[in-house]
Amino acid sequence: MPILREWRAEIRRAQSDEYVEYIRTTGLADYRNTPGNLGAMIAVHDIDQERTEVVTLSLWSSWDAIRAFAGEPPDQARYYPHDEQYLLTRPDKVKHYEAFGELLAIESSPPRR
């Protein structure tokens, strides 16, 4: 059964487009290059004039695949060198869910704001 990995944080709204591109070239690329990854995406939601919530969702074939990406323990969040210039929150943990159903393969760019 596939496993869905969810990470959430808040960033500065003014940096939203820049952060999405940064994550597409770091986190999402690393997800997709890890054997056992079945897909990944980033979603954003403006909370108010100053903050945007960011969610990354990745789908995995097994706990071993998640560990290959995240290390031990598998529910630890993984961060990148330039994250600190964007993040207002920095959770230590992520959530995992048993996943049911299927996703269609899509490639998209974020809509222009």
C-alpha cells in the first residue's frame, strides 16, 4: 500500500513564487530521484497579507523508500541549505498516511498571481 508523506510550513507571502521554484529544484527533485518515490507536488495557500502556507505531498512505495529519502526516523523533516531564508516555521516532523486510489500523472507550473 502506498504511503503519502505530508510536510507543512509557513513562508513570507512575498517570497511564495521564489520558494516554489526553489522547492521544485531541491525537495521535489530529491523526492523524484529517490527509488520508490511515486510522485510529489507542492501546494501553497495564502493565509493573510504576510504569510503563505506551503505543503509538500509525496507518494512512496514503502517505508524503506521513505527512509532512503529522510533517514531515521522516517517522520523527521528534511531541510535544505537555503530554507532558512524563506521559512517562518520549521516543523521537526512530517505526517504519513496510508494512501488509497490513484493519481494521474501531471506536470504543471504554478498559476500566475
